[in-house]
Amino acid sequence: QLQLHESGPGLVKPSETLSLTCTVSGGSISSSSYYWGWIRQPPGKGLEWVASSYYSGSTYYSPSLQRRLSISVDTSKNEFSLKLSSVTAADTAVYYCARDERKGWSGSNPTAGGFDLWGQGTMVTVSS
Amino acid sequence: DIQMTQSPSSLSASVGDRVTITCRASQAIGTYLNWYQQKPGKAPKLLIHAAYSLASGVPSRFSGRGSGTDFALTVNNLQPEDSATYFCQQSYTTPRTFGQGTKLEIK
């Protein structure tokens, strides 16, 4: 059974770079059927999509985070990663990785079937 | 960006009741609408995908409907374990966007 697991530091200093990795086990990240995404949730608040990537390297970013964000897929390690630079307290959140079923296209935009598998989440606090 | 607006933001109901949560998209999204259930301290769980398709293992008392801009999640015969926060999410385009959530309390 495929599982996702986030890992990374739980505490990051302001202005530094937050780095997280999601390890996929029990299945291949190189499936043509899925995107691999990051979603975050500040304490007591709602869900915010951060970014998604396809195993071939295509990436899609939240416009509000794009200039600070980088995601990548490492098929040899069966994992994907997120880097968010110049963090502030506003980036404090539980970060989830999740699998998103790839559907097709709406014009030039990728359509999907929903995040059907999630990691357990990792809390990242930005504080000095 | 497509804005997703849920209502109500919270509701309280009794075991055995039927409740409906609505979600409106700021532009037409076909049936690219998904519903999630999240319990405290846990990752969200996909309940409904493509507006009305039940995800694997989800009880049949959950149902979804709608297309275009207006959608709804209905829970029949409420059970104590249905106490949670529910989110809608559009997967029609990027950025993917979520509703603000509806907290359901079981009396």
C-alpha cells in the first residue's frame, strides 16, 4: 500500500530556507497517473495549496509563494521535495505532502481528481 | 484564482440528522470539485471526488452533487464519528484552491 511521509526540520529561523522531503513508499513516484503536491495549514486555519509536480519535472506553484518556492522530484530516491526561501512567521504551518490524480487539461491548465493520499503532516515553526 | 466559498462556517446537529454543506466556485469548474474531512490533528481525508463520486471506503451516507459553480455535500444519518471539519477544493485549474472549511459538531 502506497504511503507518503514528510521529513524535515521542525524549526526554521526567519529569513532562512525551509526544506522538506516527502518519501513515497509502497509504489512508484514515476506513475503517469499522478501529480505530487504540497499543502499547508497554519495553526487553527484552513488548507492552502502550495505546489504540485509531475514525475517528469513539470511544476505548478501557488502564485503567492512562487518567487520563494522550488519543488523537485527525485525518481531515483522515490521522493519529492519543497524549498521555501526567506521564511517568516506567516510560513508557520503543518505541511502535508499528497498525491493528486492526474486527469487531463483545461486549456493549458492541468485538471486533477483530488488529493487521495496524504502524509501525516509535519509541523514547521518559523522562529528565532 | 478561483475562489471557493463554503457555507455555513459551522453547524451543530444530532445523531441521525441530515446536514448539507454548500460550496460555491467563483467561476465554472465543471465537476472538478472534491470534498475532504479533517479531524483534529489528522491529515484531511478525501470523501468525494469529481463532485459526486464516493472515494474508496467512504460510507454511503455521504453524498455530493452539483456542477458548474454550485456544489453540496450531504451527510445522512449523522454519526458521532462525523464530527470534523469539511473542506471543498477545486481541481479544475491551478492554483488549486480550498474552501475555508465547515466545522460540524455532533450534539
